[in-house]
Amino acid sequence: MPRIGLQRHKGEEMNVFLSFMLSNVAHQHFLCFPLQYMGTWYEIEKLPALFERGKCNQATYSLLADGTVGVHNAELLANGKINSIDGIAKVKDPSQPAILGVSFFKGFPDGPYWVLSTDYQSYALVYSCNDYFGLFHVDYAWILARARLLPADDVSRLHDELTAAGVNVNRLTVSDQTGCDVMA
């Protein structure tokens, strides 16, 4: 895959990145988004996110009666309490089921959620980015798994996919998935 330079105007950068990833990665794996993706995914690695403060991070997706997807994110804080938030995800365009908008707060715009790659059974690679008031740009990436551990070969391959798209994988941090029994 060719490497995309992400040094353009931020809005253009997001569109170039999305177009590149969707044309080269996501459609290789996506057959039917909602049903196969439902269930719990555990965070293996991520680009740091201010809204994630704990460990044992996990997301559970469930199909709702209206066709949207319920999102339940949970983490274990240092004080032993479980912190969670619920949201709704919607496929933006049925012809591109890997692109969703996720909202956790009523009245706020959806945040992008792009499933770049998945086999539905063991791993998922997710990317998101936002421009805020034209002043700054924030990107997020998550390597998710159906189990709290993902084989190193799979993680390495997913790093290669992000690198090919111009994401600096040196910024990824390993998520702590130990001592998570209370999350079950």
C-alpha cells in the first residue's frame, strides 16, 4: 500500500485518509457490519485519548430495534470503580457500512468511527479524527480484540496497516488488560 502523507490542511487530510483507508483496507473485510461486529471488544492498543483514564477498557455493541447500534464503553478506574458511558452509533451510508457516526451526548454532533479492518472473530482496527473549530486536530486509533490478548503477529500486521496510512504507530500505547475480573 502506498504511504499517504498527512501534512495537508486538516479537513482535507481527514478526507484523504478516509478515502485511502476505505478503498484499500476496510472493503477487504467488510461483508455485513452490524450483526458480525456486535458483542464485546477489548482494547489492546490505542492512540492516547483524554476521555480514557482507566484500564480494562472494553466496548460492547448491540443492534437496537431501530437499526442503530448501542455502544457501551467501560473501564476500570484506579480506585476500583467501573466508569462507563452509553452511546448510539449509526451507519452514515449503507454503501459504506464501515463508516459510522457515534454520539455519546444528545445534541452534540456524531464523532466519526471508521472500522478500517476486521475479521469479526478476533481483531478490529478502528480510526477516528476530528477538527475542532479549525484550531486543532485530534486523531484516535484503537486495536481491538475479542479477547483481552491479541497475538503479537496480529498486532504487528495492524501496525503495518496504520503505518501504511501515515499514522505514527510509535504514539500507540499498550492497554492494560490485567486484573479485569470485576469487569465480567
